Amino acid sequence: MAKSIVQEFTKGLWEELPPFRLVLGLCPVLGVTTSMENGLGMGVATTFVLACSNILVSLLRNIIPPKVRIACFIIIIASFVIVVEHLLQAYAYPLFLKLGVFIPLIVVNCIVLGRAEAFASKNGIASSTADGMGIGIGFTLSLGALGAFREILGKGSLTIWGDLGYNLTSVFPSFQPFEFMVQAPGAFIGLGLMLCAINAIGD
Amino acid sequence: MKMIQKIFDSQRKHFEEKGKFRMLHPLFEATETFFFFPGILIKNSPFVRDNLDMKRFMSFVILALIPPSVFGIYNTGWQSCKATGMSLDFSTVFFQGALIVLPLVMVSYAVGFFWEILFASLRKHPISEGFLVTGLLFPLTLPPSVPLWQAAVGISFGVVIGKEVFGGTGRNIFNPALTGRAFLFFAYPTKMSGDSVWVAAGSFAKEAVDAVSSATPLAFSNLAVAGDNIESVLEKVGFTVTKLFLGGYPGSIGGTSALCCLVGAIILVLAGVASYRIIAGGILGVYITGLVLNLFAGPQANPWMALPPFYHLIMGGFAFGIAYMATDPVSAPGMDHVKWIYGFAIGTLTVLIRVFNPAYPEGVMMAILFMNLFSPLLDHIEIKFKLKNRILNV
């Protein structure tokens, strides 16, 4: 457990890449990745919750009674989810509408509770922050990649944020997207193919 | 024969463990076993308890596919010539049909074999003979106007996602040809269903169009409103019972003729390749469900309800699906009694989808894929029952 802070941060980017290495938090991974924008937005919201709850859990880890710790973690996480929900409503309302029910559902994302339980409640504040940020950024990148993959194949476009994006069908007019990939089965097939690719690359 | 044996023996060292072409060993093996009986035992299904081995087993399926393929070529050509005002004599029609169908078959084989060889080389398993069947079944289920690149995408999906990711032939849950078709159906719905895909104009057409509007019998039947009689609606546009049975109507390439599928099914059953239980179960399923629905028919009800059940057997792709797709020995259950249930459920679901879901005029593809999913469970249940009886008898 003698890892440096940098190592705690970088492990979330590859070694413990949440959806593909830990295979955790699959609900939003499958649900919101219909476009790159949605994936990235969801990832950023989760990263915020993850980092903030890791900090608070780590600060309070000697005060919280072990028997009711899960309930306390959930309260902490839920508070930050409400914060992020209000922030999205205020500053990114279209994205908030698109993500819909998945924002409140960050509360039950097992990555967030998992990091609080497995890491932040046992480690100091600096490494907990690094861990939360690292895992969160890894999660964001994974969602963004899967969202991009599905959006390119399914809609023939790539939206990074709002109006910023590319319409691939204008570059390759003969490319015909198959809408199948932005529907539910496309999520499972996309996730399976990406898991396959990540496993093939290995450590 | 000795000479061929010598050629293989002299080349074998290049393809073995340390040879320079060891990546291509599956290709070598596949070519060799065209000529000689392989000296190995297989470890996964389809198991054949007979003097046939797997390659010869698949040859019988190809043989049984000849009647629907030849008729499919003729029918595609006939529909195309008729729609574009070309002469209807036999040679023109057959030539026109071959121009439309053969490229689809060639694309399907070429792309499918590419994936087969790639996976066989990477995972070091032999090229499976099953693909000879899949590669021909797949184009026969397509509408004749489907673009070649879509056929290539579909067969790639069927082979890679439908079969190879599960570990290759014998381990796939779904029939690969139908998986590919289902993928195309959902990815490019406008090219796979509707009124304008079932007749291909072909390259010699007078008008420059890809496809000519012409509805299938199932689509015509969907136009019937409450109080109408589907038989008379079909009669009015020229689809008599004889015509439906013989198959001279627009539809997917190989799936229109119930007669050809019947001939194929008899070949398959006599050769011991297909299970007569699945086919009989499917026909019973369609018939009984149709009769039960007839009981609820009335002037206010959905006109589909009043349709005599044998219409379901001869319209659309049911005959083709139950003869060639449902009997696939890998994705169907392996135990004898549950094969009846499996076939029956396919028949029932086909009729239910056709009658109650106007969004899918044809239900047999969904029905077979859905029941493929249940076949391991059905096998499991039968084995449980058998084991229970055995313990009681002791």
C-alpha cells in the first residue's frame, strides 16, 4: 500500500480503469453513452461526486462509527449528487435534460460507494483525492470513448460539447450509419468490443 | 489419389508448428480435408453419430439448399423482368436472376471466409465447415435489392458477433445467418422491409432504379382492415393458394417457395441432418395457434384472426426458416422431447408476431432467434427430468 500520490492517480487511468478493468458502474456506461457529449458530461459529473465524496469520507473516517458507515457514505454521496444536479441545471441545462434520471442515479453508482468504502475510509486525504480524481478521469475517458464509438457508427456524427462537433456524413457522404448502435443492443455490443480490445492490449 | 496425397504430404511441413506458413495452417487443413478424411475427433457440437462426418454433414445441407436457391434465382429474375418490362422467356429471366443473386452469394462467401480464416489463424482452430452453409443461407434470407456492401456488413456481424466471439462453430448461441439478417433488419430497416425492396431491378433494367415497388403477400395482408377477408384481398392481387405454395411472388430470395423448402426439408430429414421433430413441431405450432385465433375471429376483430392456418405455412419465410434455420444442430436443443416444444414455440411465436404486431410483417426470424436463446434451458430441463426418473428407478 505504499504507493505515491502520482501512482494513486494514474492507476485509475489504466490499471483500474473503472468500466473496463474493474467492470463497475456499468449502468451509466450502458445507459448514457448514446453520444460522446453525453458520455463526457456524465463522466465529469461522476468525477466531481467521486472526488468530493472521497475527500469528505477520508476527512471523517475516524469519526464515522463502523457499524453505520455505509449509510453515512450514502448521505455524503447524495449531498454531492444534489450539488452536481443543481450545477447542471444552472449551467448546462440541455445536457441535464439529456442525462435525465442518470444524474440522481450517480448515488447508487457502485464506483462511488466502492471507492469510499475500499479506499477513502482507509487512507489519508491526499491519496484519497488523487484516487477519486484518477478513477473519475478514467471513468470519463471510458464513457467518452464508448460514446464516440457508438455515435460515429450509429449517427455518423461526433459531438464534443453543444454545437462543437463533426458531422462525418458530410465528409464521407457514402457512409450510412446504422441506428442500431445508439439503441440498447448497441451499448452491449460496443461495451463487449471495447472490453475485448482493452483485454487484448493487456497490462 | 496417391499423387494428391503426395502433394499434401510434401507441403505439410510448411504449415506445421515451425513451418513458414504456420499462420495459414487452418487454410491448409480445410483444403486437405476436402480430399481426405481427417484423423481427428471433434470436441464440441454438432456431434454426428453416424458414418457421416461434419464436412459431409454440411454437404447435405448444401444439397438441400439447391432447390430454394435455384428457384430463388429464377423467381428473383422473373419478378425483376416483369417489373422492368423485359421479356419473360426462361433464359433471360434466369440470367437476370443470376446477375442479382450470385453477387450477393459471392460477397457473403468472400467476406465470411475472410473472417473465418482470420479467426482460425489467430485462435489456431480449424476453419469450420459450418460456414459453407451459413454463407449460402444468409443471402437467401435477404431481399434481392439489398446493396452488396450491406450484405458484407451483415455477414461480418453474423460471423464475428454471432459466432466467433462465442468460440466458433458449435459454441454459438444464435444461428449466425439469422443474426446477420437481424442486424441488417435493425440497422437499415428501410433496405430490409417495406414495399420497395422485394424486387431488384438489376443492371439491365430499362429505367434506372434500384428497386421497384412491389409488396409481399404479408404486406398485402396487413392492408386488410377489420371486416375484410385476407384470402379475398390476396386473391384480388393474384396471390392464390397455389401461387403462394409454389412461391412465384416477391419476397426474400430463397424464402418464397414452400414447395422447394419442403423438398429441402425431406432431403435433410432423410439424411439425418435435420430433426423431423422440430419441423413437425413448428408446423403443428402454426396450425394450432392459427386455429385457436380463428375461434376469436369476428367482423370487428383483426382480419388476421380469421385467416385459415395453412396460409401462415405457405406465406413469407416460415417454410424456409423452419426447414433450414430452426433445425440448425448447433443452436437448436439436442434432446429429443424438447425439440417438439422448441419447434412448436417457433410456430406459435411466428403466428403471434404476424397477427398482433403490424410493425413486423414477418415474425419467423424473431421467433427462431428467441427460441435459440431458450434451447440450452430446454435441454437442461429434459436432462433434469431424465436424471430424476433414473434415480427413482434405482
